[in-house]
Amino acid sequence: MARPNLLAVDDDVSVLEAVVQDLRRQYGAEYRVLRAASGQAALDTLDLLKPRGEPVALLLSDQRMPGMTGVDFLERARVLYPEAKRVLLTAYADTEAAIQAINTARIHYYLTKPWDPPEEKLYPVLNDLLDDWKADYVPAFEGLRVIGNRWSLNDHTLRSFLSRNHIPYRSLDAASSDEAQKLLDERHIQMDHLPAVLFADGSVLTQASPDGVAAKVGLRTHATQEFYDMVVVGAGPAGLAAAVYGASEGLKTLVIEPEAPGGQAGSSSRIENYLGFPAGITGADLGRRAHVQASRFGAEFITQRAVGLRIAGQYRFVQLGDGREVSSHVVLLAPGVQYRKLDIPGADRLTGRGIYYGAALVEATSCKDEEVFVVGGANSAGQAALHFAKFARKVRMLVRGKGLLATMSKYLIDEIERTSNILVETQTQVIAAEGEERLEALRLRGPKGEYCVQASSLFVFIGAEPGVGWLPDSVLRDEKGFVLAGPDLRPDGKALGDWTEKRPPFLLETSVPGVFVAGDVRHGSIKRVASAVGEGSIAVQFAHQYLAGF
Ligand SMILES: Cc1cc2nc3c(=O)[nH]c(=O)nc-3n(C[C@H](O)[C@H](O)[C@H](O)COP(=O)(O)OP(=O)(O)OC[C@H]3O[C@@H](n4cnc5c(N)ncnc54)[C@H](O)[C@@H]3O)c2cc1C
């Protein structure tokens, strides 16, 4: 594989030479370092690289250049290489412009000159950005090939699983791709044996399921120990924070998560307001970093789903999707919330066949040049609409309320207004979905009455509900299913449920001693990444206090 490119841009030859030398010294083995003496020369270079399919990982540009400023260059370069990390090199006096550019040109970082010593001021920042780039980068001819049917639920489930676990793959539609047909013929694969996964070593898995692929690509599905101090259910921000703090403080910690770490935020395009990330960070990047951090402290992760909880004396057993169990003294529940389903005729039948929920951002590239519909008026719908707008010809947002102001953050509303191919249709509801094999039309009710529109893709973001139907009744929940904990279990100062301990429940402890809860799934939680992280960390302190009682 050709080395990905790093492109440095500066009109001052001596500065450009110094940047290039520093980049080569640190990254020369893995990347090709290119240079350009102006914004226009840099754009010309990108124009040459693009048709050759050459990847560009980083654009590092000086701000003050004659003809085209660094911000202008980076903004224009984004059209050619949207996934490249964009860094502005500024003089101290230009800091204000650089901060503005984070919004306008979606710059990932700005560095002030001079950057000496690079080991302290340059490489740590670029290492982080290049790690993020690598995590999302799918080399053109490597990874898995998935041959399936775009409108099949099994196919959609498999592709969602692969992308959420960051397993590089290329999807080929059996119905429309000549390459897919050729591969199916060569390997004698029948159409009723799809989806088929072709691995780089030449092996093939037909009628492939997420479990089969997980085992084949080496995702760990079995715990290495029989007993843990703490089992964490869910690797969203809450579970990951608990894993980092628990493992770093010596607790033998196991995390159970069926998807890639990162949680609900993993599917969002960008978290803009998490402390310490001025240019925002995707949930997937945050999840990947926290996963590495927790693993470094010794936390163990398995790709499994919790399906039950059994209590036997002081031992807690979490039952797993494959029928096994893991045991511990402490369980931390952090499974977050799941997208609420659309309750209209046709929705169940067409789910995965044109109607998608939340994590289906994986479908975005399949909607290239099509018209897609997004239902919902809150932040998740707004972020999804902006994401789809990069691929689709037109995005129609169907919003029940009179506008977005009451339900969506201002920065998202502004960005939607700036995006010309998003149309917001207020006071509009979907009342039915139609189609045989796949979604073909939607029946809508708007200010002017009922009408029908042709539609092939509908993405639903209409709120969320807690994903804890699998918990025993002894773990008390509120009327909406959110888990009660700490003071919420004793509204009148009296303990509720089967609580038998002499002490009151700790903060974040549920009605079952030793079973804690953190994040969005907790009754009364603030639905934010920072609060989920905070609760996950705090829960570990109470787990210590609980364990001290043994
Ligand atoms: C599109 C979108 C954009 C957002 N943007 C922002 C933002 O900009 N800023 C902000 O602060 N917040 C944002 N949020 C909210 C934020 O993502 C949540 O508050 C946060 O992720 C909650 O963390 P959590 O760990 O409680 O749950 P989650 O993030 O929901 O993670 C729960 C994890 O548990 C796993 N799980 C579920 N059931 C099981 C089971 N049975 N067994 C094992 N694992 C299970 C799930 O797969 C998931 O990975 C956004 C949310 C969405 C959907």
C-alpha cells in the first residue's frame, strides 16, 4: 500500500523547510511528506493526488500567506479531502482568527509558532490527530468485502456491526455491482446464501452473522477469568469512565459491550461541547481513546450483550448473549438508552429495508445522490441530517413541532441553515410507511393535510428509551423504565423494594446491593457525555466502599 500523504504549506521557505524536516523525522517511515509554497500550489497538489486515489492524512498550513490564507486553503481542501486532519499554523497574534476557523473551516487544531521543541509542542498533537485519522481510514484494497442486498435486514445488521466495531470493509450490492456478480460466480455462492463475507486470506463466510464474523476477525467474546471485582455493562462514556477509574485503582474489571466502545455518542457525527476538545471529537474517537486507556490499566473487554442478571448471596452473575455467565461482587449498569421505534403501520416490516434507527449512519454512503428523510427535531436528528447532507442529493427533515429552536442546540440549527441541501419541514408527521420488499413511499401529515411522497430511506431519531428490559424486577425502575438509585429509592426516607441492608443505598447504587448504575439509563440523569463520564467515575468510589464491607 502507498504511504498516506502529509502536506505542509507555507510561503516562507525557511519555515516550510523546518516543518518538513520535523515531519519527516517523526513520520517519514509511515507517511510521505509533501510540501507546497502557497495555498494554490497545495490545491494543485491535492488535485493531482485525488484521481490517483492517494490518501491524505494531514494538511498543515501557515495562516498568513499572500493570495490565499491558510484558513481559505484548508476550507477549500476540505472539499477534496474531507477526512484529512486540518491544522493551522499561526502567529500568536492570529489566535482569534484560528479559533473562528475551528467553526468556519472545521479546522481540527491550531498550533502557534514557534513549535520548538517539536517533541512537546508538535508531535503529541499530530500523533493524536493521525491516530484518529488512521482509525477511520479504510485502505482501498484491504479489509473485508461484504456482498449482500442493500435492502436486506441481515445485511444491514452485519454492516452496522462491522462499522461500529471499526472493522474495515467494502460493501458490494449483489443486485447492482458487476464486481459482486463476478465474485459470487467465482466462489459459487448462491444468492440465498447472502450476505457473504470475503476475507483478505481468501476464506469466505456465507449467510454471515455478526457472531460468525466476530469470531473470525478475532474480537474477544469470552472472558479470561471466572470472577471479577467489577463487571461493567456497556462501554459508552459512563462504562468507559468506570473501566478507566476501576482498573487504574486496582479493581479486576470486565466490560461487556456488543458494539465498538463509544456508546450512543459513537454514532453522532461530533461532540462539540465536551471539555478539552475545542474542535469537537467524534464519539467513536472518544470511545477508541478511552478503550485504549482502560485496556492499558488492565480492564478486559468482551464483545457480548448482557441478557440477564442473577443474584446469589454476595455474588452477581451477568448472563451473556451466548448463554455463558460472568460473576463478580459489583455490577455497574451503563447500557444507556436505545432509539425509540416509530409506531406507524409498515414501520416494523420495513426496518432495515429503508427504515433505520440511530446507528444506521453506516447507510449514509449508500444514499449517495438520493433524497433521504430524517424524522425528529432534536440534536441527534440534526447531526444525522448534516451527516447525510454530505452524501445525499437532498435531506428532508420531518419535524413535528413548529420549529427547531425548542429542541435543538443553536450551533446545529445554524449549521443546518447554512447547508443548502437540507430542507426542514415543520409541523409534519409520518403516519405510514409503504412498500413490499423495501421502503417505497411515506404517508405524511403536514399543515396542508395528508399526502404521499416517494421515499427509499427514512432515518428515525424520535427520542430514546432505557435498554434494560433484561434486568430482574428486583432492580427497581421508574414508570419509563429508567433505573432508580441512591436517594431516589427512598422518596419518603423509607427503602423501597427488597433492600435488606442496614445502611441506605449509596449514591448510584440500585435497589440491589452491589449493583450500581451510571449514565443515561439512570432515572434523573443529565443526558450528556460529561455527566455520564462523571457518574461512571463516581460509581467506582462507591464500589470501593461496598467492597470494603466484605
Ligand atoms: C446523535 C447524538 C449526539 C449527541 N451529541 C452530544 C453532544 O454533542 N454532547 C453531549 O454531551 N452529549 C451528546 N449526546 C448524548 C450522549 O451521547 C449521551 O448522553 C452519552 O453517550 C450517554 O452515555 P452512556 O454511557 O450512559 O450511554 P451510551 O452512550 O448509550 O452507551 C451505552 C452502551 O451500552 C451498550 N449496551 C446497551 N445494552 C447493552 C447490553 N444489554 N449489554 C452490553 N452492552 C449494552 C451500548 O451498545 C452502548 O455502547 C448525543 C447523543 C446522540 C444520540
